[in-house]
Amino acid sequence: MIALIIGVIGIAIALIGLVMDLTHGEGRVGQSWLIAYGFWMAMLIGMLFLTQLTYLFDAGWAVVVRRQWENAFAAFPWMALILVPVVALPFFVSDSSGAIWEWMDPSFVLPGIHATTVGNDALYIAKEKFLNVPFFIVRLVIYFAVFCGLGSLLRKHSIQNDAQPDANNWLACRKISAIGIYLTAFATTFMAFDLFMSLSYHWFSTMYGVWFFAASMRAGLAGTVILCNLAGTKGWLQGFYNKHHNYFLGCLCLAFTVFWAYISFSQYFLIYNANIPEETFWFNIREMNADGSKNSWWWVSMALIFGHFLIPFLVLLFYKTKVIRNRLMGICGWILAFTLLDMYWNILPKQEADDSVLGYYVQQFIPNVWDIAALVGIGGIVIWATLRSAAKHKPIPLNDPRIKESLHAHQ
């Protein structure tokens, strides 16, 4: 209940800021909302992927952990509702419906020395069949139908097996996962395109969805480690969760740390190697101002290289990091902090129109109180939904055919 109260207060504060900002035609608080939303949604999507992957690979060690992922799925319907204000309010309280997503307003004046409106922009005209509000909303409905539907089905069969042991429940989860993994990949990829990549609709990258998948897996794994260790020492997993579960999760954290770095570097390398202006500008504003001077995003970029890849990579190489609870929880907390920074880096930088010679300036890395309100608010709802589900059901799926293997997991 405390998490719910904190969540409601945080969202209420962020909502007030969003309305105030949009009233003046500004979209900064909308970006705060999306940064927090991307962070928590990435964690939930990562857990959905992990659930399906462990079913498909018949991972015995994961059975104890999997029930915790299933509890988190209760947050998906709430996440659908939380997205509504940031999508709908620009059309009701703003001078411009393009305050957050520029392409939503054909009359929005784009920054630059050859300023034009979105409606007259050749690149928008080429993408208009995809980037239009009705189709955007339809796609969002499809994404959440996938996330909520899969999460609900997997939870249903798993929990049903607690009361009525039947191998068909477990087989149903495997069959759902076999189809669902493709649907989840589709929904995750295109949701990243729609919510985040289209903030700068001139830019495009087929690897962007893969970046969000990598970020989701890292956030999901890190969140799992913290949740399970807290529940294992002071909560419902005491006696069920052990260091061997930590070891397996730590190995996966290391693997996806490398994968995130590979995808992030590959995207950067390929775009700069191609040297197409419609693509390179996205990285340029994350390094320099309009006049070519180094901006605050350059330092964020360096922090991500060293803090989000190199340090976790080196720390997770050691066996003891993966089996000593406090060490693993510490590095997972570090990963979550830098996942949030990664969301800032992907969502916040943008070109804003001004009266300078080049016609724009770059929005800098300046966190504010609305960022905190949105992060705490959405997080409170996610945590409340997860704990509420955990309180209603058994802590582990005792009738799962591999439960003994998981309880006595070893490396």
C-alpha cells in the first residue's frame, strides 16, 4: 500500500508538471515521463523475455525465479494506462500537439536555418503513412495486447498449476512462449521505434529496437537480482533462493552487458561509416552544440561507455561477484542507474529552434524534479502491482516438474 501511495503522489506531481508544460507548448516534462516510462517498461519487458526463454530452454534453475517475473506481469495493464496522459494531453492542453512528438502536428516549425513545417517536410511526407496519430494509437493498442495477453496467459497457467497440478499447464506455457517470443520481439522493437525513435522522426535505425531489447534484458536481470535477494533475505523467498540462482543471473548480466555494448557500438559505427546526414545528426547532437563546441551529452556518452559497459563487464568477470549477495546487488543497482542514464541519452537530446545563425540549439542534460516525480511515481505503481500479486499467490510454483532441480540448483 505504501508503494501505491508513493506511486499515486509521484504520478500526480508529474501530471501537474506535464499539464503546466504543455500549456506553454513545451515538451520537457513529457520527456521526463517517457524516460521514467522507458526505464520501468524495459524492466518488465526484460522479465517477459526471460520467462519465455527459460520455458523454451527448459531451464530448471529458473523455476523459483520465474514466479517473481510472473508477479511483475501484473503491472502491464497499469503501464498501458500510465502511457495515456503523455499521448493524449498534447491534443487537449497544448498550443501544439507536436510538443512531445513533433510529427503529430503538421504545423510544427522545425529547427534549422531552412526551417519548414512538419507538414511540408519531405522526410515526413515519405513516412506519413506510418507516422500518423490514428495508426500510432492502433499500434500502441497492439503492443499492449501482446504484453498484457502473454503476461496474463503465462501467469494463469502457472498459478493454475498450484491448485490443480497438471503437466498440460506447464506444456501450455511452453507453447505460449514458443509463439509469444516472436510477438514480444515484434512489439518491443516497434514500441521502441514509436515511443522513442520517432521523437526525432528524421532519424532512423533498424538496430534501435535491438538496442531497446538489450537494455530491457539488462534492466530485467538487474531488477530480478535485487527483488529476489531482498525477498530471499527478508521476504517470501527465504529458504528457496540461494547463491546458485545468483550465479546464473550474474552470468546472464555479464552476457547482456557485452551484447548491449556490441549493439550500441555497431549502431554508432555503421551510421558514422555511412555518413548520411539524416542519420549522423542524431549522434552529432549527443556530442556537440550547434557551433561545434562540446556539450554536456559528450560526458554522458563517456559515462555510458565506461560506466554502463566497462565497469560492469570487469566486475562481473569475477566468480565471487556473481555469488556474493551484496556484490551482485551492488553491481545490479549500478546497472539500473546507468540504464536510466541510457534512457536520458536516447530520449532527451533534441534540436530546439532559436534565433541563432544556425537556427537551433541542443537541449542539454539537465535533470529536474519532474524526472524524479515520474520515475518514483511509475516505479511505485510497478512495485505495488508486483507485491500485490506476490501476496496473493504461492511464492514458488511447487507443482512445476522442475521445482526440485531449482530448489537444489547448483552451478
